[in-house]
Amino acid sequence: LSQAMVFQRPVMLRTTALANVIYGLKLKGFPAQESERRARQALARVGLEALAKRPARLLSGGEQQRVALARVWALEPELLILDEPTASLDPASSREVERIIQDIAAAGTRILMTTHNLGQARRLAEEIVFIDGGRITEQTPVAEFFQSPRTEAAKRFLEEETP
């Protein structure tokens, strides 16, 4: 099972956005020409083709997260693990990152994502795995989780988070 991960705060190399995406492909052994083609395609998918030559570390937080998503999308992993991918992003950047996540999933990659954002979980998830005290206490389809959580911990969490 090929897998990739994007962290809450993505690591950017001291080079261009394009070179950041190419780097992952080179590590996986793709030839230079194929790496550049895939990297440019991935940047276009996340809406950053115009910023390909910009230093990645000078991009906004949302743009850096999109570069990180392009970097993994270019690899076409079977599983993508996301750790709070929209934490610290403004609403517009969060919406764009969510759109990209949906596009990656639609392209056939399974997504495993941590989030504390209930709205995001409702929009993006098919299944909820609820963890309480470091243990999985509930694993259920998203609609069922929000309509009738099985555990008291999940019920309390939903009550605390609902205005």
C-alpha cells in the first residue's frame, strides 16, 4: 500500500514551489522529465501553476499547504494521511484545501484525516473514528455518528462543540 502524509504545518525546502514537488518524485525514482511533468500537473491541480517559480517558504500558509498536497498528489498514493490540514488557515484557504482533498479522493486515493472541526468532518468524511483518551471508542458512518453517537464521550463532545 503506497502512502503519503501531509502535516499540519508542511515542511518546505529552501527552493521553489515546483522544486518542492519534484523532490518527492525524485526520491521515488521518477526520471527528471517525468518528475517535472507530474509536478507541473500537480501544481495546476491545486491552482498554483502561476507560483511554480516562487520560493516555497515565502508563500502564504494556505499556499504552502497546497504545495504539500501537490507534492503528495503527484505521487498518486493509495492512502493519504492528513494531520489537521486546515488548522491555522483562513476560511478561504480552508475551503480551497478541502476542495483539493475532495479532488484527491475522487481521483482514487483513500484519505485518513484528523480534525477537530465538526463542520469539516461532516463535509468530507464518509466514516468517523472517534478517539477518547487515546482509544478508539466509536467507528461509524458520518451521518450515524452525528445523529446518534453510541458513546457518552462522543455525545459530550458533540454537545460541547454545538453552539
